[in-house]
Amino acid sequence: MDASNDLVYEVLIMDDVSQDGSEEIVAEYSQSMPVEIIVRHNKVRGLSESVIDGLYQARGEYLVVMDADMSHPVSAVLPMIERLQMGNNDFVLGSRYIEDGTLPDDWGFKRWLNSWVATILARPLVKASDPMSGFFALRKKDLPDIHTLNPIGYKIALEILIKGSFNAIYEHPIGFQDRTQGESKLTFKEQLNYLRHLRRLYQYRYATWAELVQFGGVGSIGFLVDIFFYYSLQYFGVQHQMARMISFWPAVTTNWMLNRSITFNQRSQNKPLKQWIRFVCSSLVGFAINSGSYILLTTNIDFFSNYKILALITGVMLGMGFNFFFSNLFVFNDLRAEKGVQQIDK
């Protein structure tokens, strides 16, 4: 930064015990400029955790997060801070995908596609062209409560945007460059972590709807388990009515296990046996509603007697709706765990 701007600043470099000589280099530079390295001993390692730690240790009124690999242009720091000082924006995002934003010439289709898909998946959560950006600025007072922050991977800007209360987001165009040091974070493991992180954020923002969608997905898996056992038992000579009665049990147990570990895992859990019995009872009633509505519709309404598949779909939806309602209130009814979303996916 140009000192002529009369801007008092500090530079915090967060280091997870890299032992690459960073401490010595920063110690030398600290003699002539306000730069400090914070080596994070005995803490949870990871880029997001380091960024969060740095944000809350920083003393300035305005905070800027950027990579230390020279991917982000230092020349954009002051314009981003000036945007915050104008008072019209609460969060300034360095964007590669707006007018005047650029990518490296050798970016490649695969990297572009990964970034585009990741952005589309996050679009219902935040309206921004580049929510994957690791270059952003905000006011210290606008930081969300540290106890609500629990990202997976390195998409910390997206985490803060969802968990904070920002009235206006401004995207500042940046010329993104490939790193000059280190290795890329874009690994298959990090892509999976991003999907897990998105799931957390959807549950945080749209709790009931996110649970309903996951409940439906789990139900689809249970249906496949049901069909597998139904036909397998018949293959080994079990009569079809008996096969239908038996196949219900592995299917309902699979549904219970997946809903316990995925759909409702952000809640504190009852004892497994007690919860399983409740879930079985709910599923039996839901199955009765499913079958009963199918019979009533196809027997009493000509339209459904001619289009039985629609009666079947209606029955499935009614049965699933009851199961979700009952599971939500009576099966997995314990209050959300005290640390809330922080328990998801652990």
C-alpha cells in the first residue's frame, strides 16, 4: 500500500506451522513495515480456520482477506476499502466474472467448469457472480458471531456471507492470476468438502425445506432397498406376499439410519432403539396413508382410475408428507443441538 494514503494498516499472515521459512522472512520485513505472522500451534488446521482466526485477531476497522500466493491483485485492496468507507456496501467481493474481471489465459475449460458449477450450486444462497472468491473486504463490526462459523474446505467468503447480516454486496472486478507459489487447492477431496459445506449452508438458511428434500432423497434410497429385497427373496423361493412383508423392514431401517445420520443429524439424538420404534410406527402409518389414498382415488375418481400412476404418485407424496411431519415432530424431535449447525457432518 502507498503510505501517502494515510491509511493505518496491519498485515497478518496466518501460518499453520508450515516450517518453510515464512517466520524468518516476516521477521525481517517486520522491521520496516507493520506485518506479523501468527503461527497457529495446537489449533484445528485448515485455510478457513486460519482465516477466521485472523479475522478475529485483526485490530482494524476494515478487514481484507486475500491469498498469500499472489493470485489476488494488491492494487484492488484500497478501492475495495474505499467502497466500504462510502457506506453503501457492507461486503466487497473481488470478482473474476464481472465486467473488467479477468482470468489467466491458460485457465482451462476444466477449471472454468468447476468454478461455474460451484457458483450455480450456491446461487439460491447468495446472489453474486463469484461467491467462490477468496478475496473480500468487510467491516470488523459486521463479522458474524464466531460460534456460528464452521466452514468445510476453503470457501470462507460464502460462509461469512450466509452467516452474516449484509444488506448490500458489491463486486469489484479483479484480474485473477495463477499462483506463483504452492499448490492448487482444487482437489477431488476439496470438491467433496465444498458439497458438504453447501449442505451445511442450505440447512442453516432453509432448515425445514433442506430437511424435506433430504428426507425425500433418503426415501428414494429406501425404496430401492425395498425393491431389492422384494425381488431377491422371491428369487430364493419366498412367496411374493411374504416377500413384501419382509422387505419393508430392511427398507425402513435403512431410511431411519440415513435420516438419523444425514437429514436430522444436526439435532441431538434419542436412544437408537426408541427412535427406531417411533420411526417404524410412523412409516407404517405413512404406508397405510399411501395405500389407502391410492385405493380411494382409483376406486372413486374416474380420472385416477384411468391414470393410476398419478394416483400412485399422490399416495407416495401424502405418505411421505405424513412421515416427514411425524418424524420432524415426534421421532427426531429433540431440540437442535446447542452448537447448532456446527455439529453437521462431523
